[in-house]
Amino acid sequence: QKRLIQETERENAKLSDMLRSRPTQRELVTSQLEVERLQRRAKAACKRLLHSCQERRKLKDQNLWESGIIERVGRICFDIVASFCYVLEVENVGELPSCVEKARQLSQVSTTYQEFVERIEKLLKRFDK
């Protein structure tokens, strides 16, 4: 009986450690809200880009068009990268890919994290080109 009690206590300790190491519901919800915030910002950026493309048609004859578009696209890209750094708490942009890999490892806990990591990886690949 003593041996059975000891084994049960060890098993309980393992289970308690596993529960403590999992993200809390609050952390998962907070992460999901942050993903939704990023999606809203990306949607707004796409609308700005679409708007600027519509302006392009109006400004065909002006040489200023090209530099204005490049500047706007650059600002949108900076915003996206800054958002990634903020969400992943990265101070150096060069560390962003390794943080995405860490986020992928954490994503095995939640499909929400997995989808978030996949979106970031796609965007990072697009920026690498």
C-alpha cells in the first residue's frame, strides 16, 4: 500500500507540473485577441493599399505617384513588422524568425497559436523575397 501511495503521489505531482506548464485560458484568450487586432490592422492596411492603387489610376500623369506609393507601402510594411515584434515581444527584428519558431513550438498547445504562426511565417517569407 505504501508503494502504491508513493506512486500515486508521484503521478499526481507529474500531472500538477503538466497543468502548471500549460498556458492559462487567459493567456490563450489574450493571444487570440492580439491575433484579431493584428488581422484588423492588416485589413486596414490592405484597404489603404487598395485606396492608394485607386489613387494611382487618377494620378497616372504625375511623376509623384510612384514615390508616394513606395512610401505608403514601406509604411505598411514597417507597421506589420512592428506589430509582429510587439506581439512576440522582440526588440531586435533579426530575432523575429527564431521567435516565430518558438511560437510554433508553443502552438502545439492550441490551434489558434498554430494558425497565428502560419500567418506570420507566410508574411515573413513574403518579406524575405
